[in-house]
Amino acid sequence: MLNEVEKKIILSGWQQAIKDKKALGMDVFMTLFEMFPQHQELFRDFKGKSRAELEKMPKMRAHALRVVNTLDGAIQSLDDMEVCASSLELIGASHKSHHLSAKHFEDLNAALAVVFERRLGKAFVDNKAVWVKLLQGIIPVIQRGL
């Protein structure tokens, strides 16, 4: 998957991105819902809510934080691909009952790329191919858990 240089690029950028995990998680979900409004409807408690309402909801902030923490665990485990893969497969398994597909996670990856570019700027743009490689590699592993 990723070579050692690519792993260092990802870990360095990730450390910058997660300085405020809650804010990162909310940014990812608000971006996801802006890009793919239909996904907001998949969340019973979030249906029809405005961005301002969502930002005030403890349940929304908690879910956003859980997603970032799970991603953090996977990214921090890039040097142990069995642990990384296990973390990602658990994401799939935990979403199986919600009838999500790989497409839903592809859309999440698209939102992640937008957020990473916004938060990391030149560090993301200069290494976009590495980030895309990481994000594209995640989908098949999550899909094994679905």
C-alpha cells in the first residue's frame, strides 16, 4: 500500500489536521452533508436539521469525534497493516446494519479530501497523490466489513 516515505507524509499531515479532533470531525461531516445532502438523511436524528442546529447537537459532535478517533487509530497503525486493516473492517461492520455501501464511504473520502486540502493547504496539494492513494486504499478494506 504505502511506502515508508508516503507513511511519513500522511502521519505528518494527519498530526497537523487533528490538532482539534472535534473541529475536524464536524468539518468533515458538514462538508459531507454540503457535498452529498442525501447522506444527512441517513441519520435519523440529523434529518432536516440546519448546519447551525447540527453544530449544537451533542450527538452529532460525538459521532464526528468517534469517526476521527477511528481514523486516527487506523492512520497511527500504518506501520502495522493488520491492526490498520482490522480498524477499518470494524468501521464497515459497525455500519452494516445501516445498509451503507462502498459508495457512501467513497463520498466520505471525497469530503475528507476537501477538508484535508482546506486544513493542510500546500502540504496537501503537494502530496495529493499520496493522500488519494491512502483514501482509495481505505474503501476496499472497509467494504470487507460491510
